[in-house]
Amino acid sequence: MDVPLIGPGPRPRKAVLCAVFRVLIHLPGTIYEQRTADVTEMAFFYSISIAQAFQLITMADNVRRERDHPPCPACHQPGHRSRADPDCPMNQQRLRRAAGRRGNQRHRDRIRNTQPQQCASCRQMGHRDRRSRLCPLHVPTKLEYLNDLMPLREKYTRFCSLEQGVRPEFQEHFRRQAIATSDAIRNTLLRAQLLLSDFVLSHPGADISFFFSENGMYQLTRLIRDKLDGQQRDIFPPALIHHWTTSFSTRFPAAHTTAIDDIHMTNALTHACTEIGTSNKEHADRLPLRVKSFIKFRLLAILKDRGVRTSPMRDVHRAVDHVFEQVTHSLPDAPMAPPEPEEDDDVVTEDVDDDDDDDDGDVDAPGRRMHARQQAILEAMGVIYEEVQAFKPEALGTLDEETVHGHPSASITMQASFLRVYDHYKALHNDDNDDDEEGPSIRVPSFTILPIPSRHRRFVTVVPENIGTLAGISIPHRQLDNNPQPAFIDSFTHFWRVFNMQKWGFPSLDAMQRSVFVGHVFDAMVRTDGVQVHFVFTRIKARSQPPQIKEQDVANRVAIEHTSVGIDPGRRTIITASYQAPEDDDGDATGPSPIRRVGLKEWQVVAGEKAREDQYRRRLRAAGRLDHEIPEHRTAINETFHEYITHRLVNEADDTAFFFADDHAAARFEARKGKQRAVDHAANVITFGGRKFSERGRRHTKRNRKQRHFRAMRKRRLRLMAAHDANAATQAHHDQLDSMIQGLDAYVQLLHSMDTDPTVSGIIQQTHRQRQDLQDMQREDQGTMAARIAQATQPSSPMRESKRQRHGTWKNVAANPKIIFYGTGLMGQRDQARVGHMPAGRSELVRQKLHERQSQGFCLVVHTDEYLSSQVCNSCTSRLDNFGNVFALKHCVEEAMVINRDDNAATCILQTGQHQMQHGSRPFALRRPPPSP
């Protein structure tokens, strides 16, 4: 059932809004201008609300304006700006996927040319078996079948608990098998990855590129499980076989590794090897970032060893960028020129040493000190350039993305060289951080030589090949003759038997099999860790993605039936929302802009993070050796890394199995649900408003939810019984009036049978008036009875009647759809990113959720520059001063008041957006200076 939109008219489905958006962006220019000239007429034409019409016009204008830009310089095609866009044919990821497909095709062609070309199924020449498309008995694979039906598609995942996703009769066996398989895969992959890391550190320069693929990692796990024969051992480097037999397997015996002997369980191991191989490739692709970090570290270390102050850091950053550019372009003969200082550098009087008493009175001393500092930076740049060139393998000519991706083994070798330098520096200083009061501390970068698998329980991939073993059901052998359907569609029968597919919108097995023809199909893949179940689906990818609206896109636009909101994303305060102040009849604001915040504490309480952290600490203290100090594993020293391997495979093996069990997996599931709940809560506060957060009000909410539901049902039932009793009396009165009307009708018929005279005519008219009065009384009784029933069945809270989808209400916030002016200060941060030891990625999750609400027609997200938003007073536009050492407060001298920094920033962002819509530009006090020529 659709939830009604705030405002006039019902809310159409999301698919309807997407269809209208695609129509608008493909209309001819003249028709588009006529269609969008009047927002009201457009809303009536497409049967949508006026607010939704305004949002669609704004997004369509953005897309049509982007198409007018010059074509891409890489492919010379319109529709995108550069090769970084995924739609560009020259995109690096697309080129790598195409190269992989070509390599696979060449491999198949090579096998086809060397093998006899007679099919074993149809006995025809020209192909080997029925897997070839040339075979008349060919049954398409899942990939081929989906490529024909949905060439442009995407995958997405829906998750639920195991109790909800698996049918009751299979839950116990499925959970037990999934946990056993998960533990076996975790132990096997851990030993394989530790073996590979130990081999790289023990044999610098060894080629391990083969193990960055799915096949290579799987063959390595076969070596760990002692499943290789003599022919398969030939694909391994002899040094690796020797290292495994003489060093690793004898030092770290596989006492805690569970064997994976079932052939069906190898499918789950294959999918896990794919993930590990991809992780290794991504680790090798980070080489340019490692190089830049190494250059910065060495530059700071050399300057401090020579007694040169490192501040201001802007000179250091320019030097780092200059050396990095020389290294990445592989220009060994290029002159190492010092970076030129910018014009706005105000700190130029830096000392080369601490003793500057002899320079007193010398007017040329600042210039000499600056020249000496620049000369020291230049010499350090030359030294670092030679070091990096010495570390670079011959296979890496340039450190661009394509070269690094094509030589992962050389990338790992160069990163190992960096690690040895870091280890040497730590050994000399006996500390990870070298604190110096003369400048900022030198942070020593740290990373592992290869990704180390987590100790968490791994997810097991359930596919048609192993669903029978996991669920304990017998699957008959598939008859290939006269069965043109792909195997994954036939496997829907087994998935339907084991899993509760009605939860995901499939009422029957037939509907599940026919879903492939409507663009939404189950991918025949489920992932589970014994607590939660993830279902993978495939759908048609939308060709027209909603654009990213900027503040310039809403310039000189009149918002109809919208309320403006300014959002300042932060770290300690996740979001600060400044709502448009209520207006009087003349359009003037009746007060200050209401402020609503979602702080870190509120986020943690809604997500349940505090309770899970306390539970995690209690379980960690009871786990024994897991709570002890873990040996360093971000190192290139063999002895130290061997201590870490011993700790992981021997010391903590039993504690790992005890600690990372069902309780920990359940806590991870609750953490995932809590994060989604916190993001929805923050998005609801912005989109619909919400009352002030109270930790006491949130206490025991889940525990009492069912009791409150039953209590409300009893109250509603009592009100309905009372309404029926009252309606019974009203119905009796209604029947009495009906009998009186019938009596009057009989009396009028009797009068009509008499002779007409003035007296009889007057009586008839009087009788008609009495009958009309009785009918009015009947209609009044009917309205009274209907009102009683409606009042008895409506929610007890008036808030739920008008705002069903909100957590709370706020009287000062208008209930119209919102134009959200979202600050871009923290845009693009990852979920786990931290800025100043505080999480910064949570606001990005809120922004993505608001984009989802935008596609549903609830709001319009406008990305706004935060320039000077926390430095200019929102009342008098004067510059604010710091309030002592309190970072969160600002002091306005003109207004003589102290204001919260985030509140002021949110209000300034709101004013910036409103000024753009009214005047087409930012306020004068919040404009950026023009760029210098």
C-alpha cells in the first residue's frame, strides 16, 4: 500500500517518477520547454504533485545541460566528460574486463584448436561438447541467458535472519552445516594467505602473480589441504613448494584446520578464493598511494635529521607532489627543481637551526633562512628520488593504474622495500611516532605485505551445487535431454523448497521462474554465516541515473509547496539541520530558523553501538589469550612475522573458535541492522522533522513494543463496541423516521384522490415539507453513525493520522516536501573514514539515504559549498571570533552573542540556497574570491 505524500494528491510509485524522468530527459527541446513551462500543468498532465513536478524539472534540466558539454576527450563521444565515467568505452575498468574476456576466449580457442573437434553429445564436427553455442543441444549458462535477456543489469542483496529466510524444517541442519563449512574455509584461507605472505618476505622478488587470481588461490588451498598430485605441483614455483615442505608446514602444523572433503563444499571455497584474490589485487593496486606516503615520510625524516623545521607543511606537500610526479612518469634525467612558493605563503621566516641569535639586527636574515630551507628541501628531494628509483622493479616503468594492475608481483616487492625502511626507522627510534616540539610528529606508515583474512566467521556461498548438502536434501541428477532451460532456473525448485522466497515478493514457484522475463530475477545465490542470510538478485539497471544537483542548478527557481532545509554534516554532530522559519501571511519569518541535530550519542543509542561495545569488552576479557598483546604483523622482518603466525595458528586458535562463534555473528547482524536504523532515523529527521531525542524515551522500546500494540488494539476494540452500541440507538431512531415518512406518503396519496381545492393543496405542501425534514434527519443520523465508526477506528494519536512515517513531530517545522541544501565538506568519505580521530563517514551514509528519498519524491538534495559557513554570522554577516579554546562555539562582536558553530553553518547553508533560488547567486559575504589570473 502506497504511503500518501505530504502535500496534495497521492504519491505515485517510484517507478512512475523514474519513467517521467526518463521521458523528460529524452523529449525534443521545443516540446520539453512547452511541457515544463508551467509546473502546475505538468503535474496535472503526469498525475503527480506539484512538488514532484518541480523536482523532476530540476533534475531533467541538470541532465540536459550536461549533455551539451563537449564530448569526452578519450573516446570523442557525448554523454560523459572523461574516461573516469563508467559509460566511457575507454574506462580502465571496462578495458580490463574486456581484456580478461579476450584472454579467456583466446584460451578457449587454443583448446578448441588442439583438441578433436567432434561433439560428444550430438556427434557433429566443429565443436567439442554441448557447452559450445554451435551444438544443437546447447543449454545456455546463467551468464549467457542473462546477457540475452538483460544486457544492462546490476546485482543487489537483501538480507534477513536465518529464522526468517530458511524454512523451519531445514533450519537446524542448514545452520550446523553452514557453521562447519565457514570455520573450515576461514582456517584454510588463513593458512594459505599467511603462507603466501611468509614466502614473499623470505624470497624478495619472487613472482606470485599467479596467486592473485581465483584459480591460483584455489590451487594454493589444495596445497594446504594436501590435495595436489604431481602434475598440478608443476604450476607452482619450486621455491614455494620447498618453502612449504621444509619450513611452513613443519613449523606450523595444521592441527586446527578442518578438512573440506565434500566435493560440493569446494564451490563455497571457490567463491571465497575469488574474494581473496580480488583483495590481493586491490592491495597491489594501492602502490601509488604507498609511494606518496613513503616520499612524505622520508622528506620529513631527512629534514628533521638535518635540523630543518618542517612547518609550514604546504612546502612539504608541494615537494611531495613534485617528487611523486617525477617518479610516476619515470623521468630519471629530469632536473629536480624546487617547488615554487605560492603568493599567499605568509610564513617565510623559518629557521634552519635553533640558534638564530646571531641574526638579530640583520635585515637579510629571513631571506637567507628561507633560501637555506628551500635548498635543504631540494637536496632531500633528490635523495628520495634516487631511493624510490632504486626500489622500483624493472617491470614497473610507470606507476600508473594500468601498469601496476598488470604487474601485481612487482608492486608487492616494492611495497616490501618500503616496509623494511619503516622497520629500520622504528628500530632506531624505538617508537612508532617521533614527537618533536619543533614541528609536527612523523607518522610512520604501516600496512601488511598482503591482506590478512579476518578472524570473523566467513560467509558461505550457497549455489545449486551445494544446496543439497547444506540443507540435507537429495537433489536428483538433472536430465539434459529435452531440457532447454538453464540449470540455474531449474535450481529454483530447490531454493524454493529450502528458503522462504515469499518474503521477497515471489508468491509461488511459477512466479519465481517467470520473474526473469520482467527484469527482476533471483540469482540462484545465497550467502550465510549461520546467523544471517543474504539473497542475491539481478535486475535491469536504470539507464538514466538521478543526477547530482548543485546549488547553481536551482538558481532563479521558484519552489512551490517546498520547505528549505540547510544541512551541515559533521563528525561529533552527525548532521545539523536548519529549517526554514515559519512565515506569516505577508511572507515574513516569524522567528529564527528551527535547529534539529542528530549527534554522535543519539546515533549510537539508535544504532545500539554502546551496548554492543560493552558486550564485546566483556566477552573479550573472558576469552583469555585474545585479550593479550598481538605481535606486530605490519612488518617485513621474518622473525617478527613468524611470531605473529605462531600467535594466529597456535596460541589463539582455540580462543578464536570460542570467541567468534554464534554470539559474535549475531552481534555483527545486530550492528548491521542498527546502522541501517540510525541512517533511516537521521534521514527521517531531515525529511519529515522529529522531536527532540531522549535516551530515556528510547529505553525498553523493543521490549514493550508488542505490549503497546496489544494495548492499542484493545482500546480500539472497546471504542468500536461503544460506537456500535450508540449506532444501534441511532438506527432505531432512523427506522422510526422511515416509518413516519411512509405514513406521510400514504396520507399524500389519499389527499390526491380527493377533489383539488385550495385547502387540500395547502395540506399537501405542508406534508411535503414535513417529509423533507424527516429525510434531513435521516441523513444526519447516517453521518453521525459513520463519524462514530471512523473515530473509533482511527489511530489514538493525532500524529499517526497525518504523519505515519515519522518518528516524531515538531511544531515549528512545516510538513511540506523539503529542498535540502546539503553541505559538501565531508562528501565522499568512506564509512569507516576518520578525520581528527572522529568518524566522518556516517554523514555520507545519510546523504546516500537522502538520494534514495529523492528518487521517491520526498525531497530534492542540492549540494552546496560550505565556504565560510562557520566563519560568518548568519544574522549580521560579520566574521566570527573564536570563543576561547572551545572549538564548537563562536563569538559575534556585532550581535554580542555566542553561537554554536554547527548551528551557524547550517543556517548559512540554508541562506545560501535560498539566496541562490531568489537572486541566482550566493550571498556576498559567503562568495568565494575570483581566481587570480
